[in-house]
Amino acid sequence: MKEALCFVLLFSIAVFGAQNYDGVSIKKATRSIDLHSQFSLQNVTLSVTNTGSKAISEVYLALEAKQAKHLSFLEVYLVETGQSLPTSAGETVDRESGGQKSSFVHQAVSLAKPLEPQGTVEIRATYVFTHTMVPFPAQISQTEKQLVKYYDNVFVASPYTIQTQTTTIKLGSARIEHRTESSPSNVKGDVVTYGPFLELAPHRYTELFLHFENNAPFITVTRMVKEYEVSHWGNVAVEEQYELQHDGAKLKGAFSRYDYQRSGGNAPSHVPVLRQVLPLSASDIYYRDEIGNISTSHISLTERGLTLDLVPRFPLFGGWKFGFYMGYNLPAHDYLFNDASSSSTYILNVTMAAEFDNVAIDELNIRIILPEGASNIEVKTPFPIDEKSSTTHFTYLDTVGRSVVILKKYNVVPQHNRYFQVTYKFSQLSMLQEPFLLIVAFFLFFLVIMVYVRLEFHIGPVRQRSSNADKVDDLLLKVKDYFDQRAELHQSLDNALTKAIKSKNRDAYNTEKSRLDNSLTLLRKEVQKEVVTAEDLDGEVARKLRDIERKEDAKAKAQLQLHKAEIAFRFDKAPKGAYEETKAESEKAYATADEELESLISDLTENL
């Protein structure tokens, strides 16, 4: 699949005339190759002359077939105006040059206007190749520098005759272990120049080999998923998932954290931080991996936008992998626009990939989740997409699901991070669906509660309220208040005893006890009055009140016995053995009476 797509994108320098390669020549070809990163970035400027007798509307570029498999990006434009020129797939031809058989892939370039006979036009082609540099040696130690091998063509591949041609190569360092010798050529620091070569035949090929130092990070994202979730309530949520690996020379031996920290992180080819540029309006940024949140990140404001430094949990060496995901929110008014010709048509304008410096993406998946109810969806991209599909996504308060557009592209480089547009129709009335569902849900919830509290769930016959029910309720409320007051008086009596023992003041206790006993007597009389009243209203209630009073008498008696034992022991020096026996019996009797009393009162007043 990838190879087929590479052949459809074809590539590298050469120019032809309308399926006939006669009648066109290259007056001058200049090629610059930048190898300071993991990419091979090539800019080829061609001065094309129509030597035929008819005007031509197309010229052709060519690329050696092995190299074409690594082509990720191609852009052709006029040097004079900067106007971009469309390209399309051409044929593949086999040629023999200098005893070497090679295949070349052609790419047709449509000119802005026909090139008349003897006319000249200058065009420039920009190529980006991935995975063209191979670490050699394949394994290095933690502190070693990385050397790579690179293969290319000494000459600019073309189906046309080239009158003069020069190639300039910018390396990642001035250290060159070996290079192809070709005359004329020279080396100045980290720049290697081949040429100028004169009168080159079509499809000229001689292998170019370079073995040099390149400590650039060879980071490859094997799979990336970028998800946009559009909300017409004012937000576009973005989440990016990454599976990446370091494709540089693999680490020989074990990693030494001690040596790494002692050298201040001086490991030439490792990657200590990933730097991404986010839009200025990005907010609520998060960065996590499978373990959880990663706090080692930093955001700074630069001319390009918000620069986000993502520090992995460990530095990345050759062969190491790392997976994480990050996300942020964008204001919808910066990326979602209304079509002037139709109020129900919207255009989402966002970028394709992620703005990481010098990071290759083997597989890019883009998911655009549109609002529920979106229809007539169209996608416009600045370059061909390898796969396109759609699905449905369900989230909170959805009924039929949200439309999801899925785009897939292989072999992606930073030059692909351009804006694309998603156009769709969406009615403003659809925005009311979620608030309406919330209102209905809350209404139904409260309705269920209203019904629930009015249902009777007791097992057994339902007791009908008598005509005296309200009077009984009033009586019980009054009696309950008496019971509460009586419990407080018992507690006050215990407190008086405790205070007397501490102060050794028996007279003060007797005085307080006399006052509290009088209050208890008055409350008992009030309760007796209510018992008499209850006899006329509800015999069952009167019976329960009499039971309560019997337990109250038992409780008061046990408390009195307990207090007498304490007074005798503390003030009258009664024997300790008799005191402890009486105290234990009185405490047990008091606790039993108090527990039964609380149970009877609770049973009587539970329906109030």
C-alpha cells in the first residue's frame, strides 16, 4: 500500500514535454540537500527550456525508484511568482547508465501557462524523504556519537539533457568518515559540493554514498491519533495519542542513570525532551501516559505560539519506545466559521498533524467528531489522503450518535501540518436537544420521588387513622417533651453526685438532689395527666404510656440505689466489698431499665 502511494506521488528532478521527452532541455539544475536532521530535505531548481517547435503545458520530474519509496512530501512552484503547480503521476522507466541498471519514477508538473518554443521557465521542487539515513554502526554506547550512512544519486535524475548541474549537501557535522569521490567535488566544513557537471545525458545515475556524524534525534511516531471534538457551545477539544520510538543507533549495554546525571545529560544522540508548538489560544493542557499524569512539562510563550516541552519519564536512546497522550481546548470562534451563503453551513478549519520539530509520523489518524445532527459532511485537504472513512460516536446525552470523519495518511512530515477544512450542515435548533433532555430527566426524577414518598411499603394491613389521630399526635408530642426533660434531670442528678465527690461537699449534693427530685415529681404528675387523657383517645397509646412509666420508676429506683452506695462509700466509709457488689447490681439494673425505656419511647413516637 505504502509503495503504491509513493509511486503515485513521484519525484525528483527532471522535466519532459507532453509524454514525449524530446524537445525539452534543462539549461541549469541546482540541487541543495539538507541532512542536518533525520530527514533528507532537497530543493531542486530547474531552468527548463522548450527546444521544440510546439508549446508545452507539462514538464516532468524524475526520481530513482529506490529513493521514491522514501518520498513523503513534494511541492513544486514557479520561482518567479511562487505560484504552486499541480502534479500528477507519470510513468516508470528502466534505464542503464554507466553499467548500472536503474528504474526512474516520473511526475508530471502542469505549468501555469503553456511554454512557447524557445521559451524558458524556472521551477523549484521541494522534496522531503524519510528513513533514508541508517545508523552505522547500528549500536553505540551511551556517550558515543552517532554515525549514519546515506545513499543518493550524484546527479540530478532527469529524462532531459542537463547542460550544467551542481549539488550542495549540508551535513549534520563536519566529521565525514567516507564519501563518494567524484570530480569535480570538494568539502568545506560540513558542506559537500558535487559539480558543476556539464552536458549530462537523461537518467544519469551514479550512486552517492556518505558516512558522517549526525546526532540529531531520530524520533519516529509509529502511530498517531489526533482527535477533534467540536461543540457549538464554544469549544473544540483536541486530544493527541502517540506511539513513538527512537530510530537512531541502539544503545549498547545497559543504561547508567549515574553516568547520565554525572555528565549533566551529555549523551550525544539521546532525546531528553519533546518540543511541540501549540496554538496561542490553547488552554487546559494535559500530558499523561499509561501510568498517569506526567508533571515534568513546561509551557512558554514564543513567536510561533505556546511552546510545550514534554519531558518523558526517562531519556530516549536508540531503540527505545515511549507512548503518551496529551490534549487541550481551543475556542470555537477561532476555528469554526459560518458560511456566508448559508446560516446552517459551518466550516471547521484545523491542522492535520502536530507541530513537532523533525519528527516523522509513519501512520497518522485524524478523527473529527462533529455535533449530533451534522449532515452533508465534506472534507477538503491540501494534499491527497490515503484513506477516508466514517463512523458514529456516542457520548453524554446523545440519542442517535455523532458523526465521525476518519482520515488516514502514511509517511507524514512537518511540512504536512497544514490546515484542512471540514464543511457540514447543522441546525441551531439541534443545540437545544441536550438542555431539553436535561430538563426532562430532572422532571422525571422529581416526579418519581414525589410518587415514591406517597407509596406505602409496610408489610401487613394498613392502619387507618382514627378521628382522634391528630389529638393523639399532639399528646405524644407533649409527652415526648416531658420525657426529654426527665432524661436531662437524671443526667443532672449524676452530675451533682460527681461534683460532690470531687469537692467532698455532701450538703451541696443533698440540696441539689432535693431540687431535682421535686422537678421529677412534677413531671411524673404531668405525664399521669396525659395518660388519663389518652385513655379516652386511644387505649393502645395509654397502655404504652403506663409501660413507660413503670420503666421510669425502675430506672429512678436503680439510680437512687447507685447514688446511696456512692455516698456511703465516699462519705460514710462503707466497706469496699459491699460497695462494689451493690454498685455492680445497681449499674446493671439502671442500664437495663434505661435501654428498655428508650426502646418503648422510640416505638411510641416513631410515626410523629
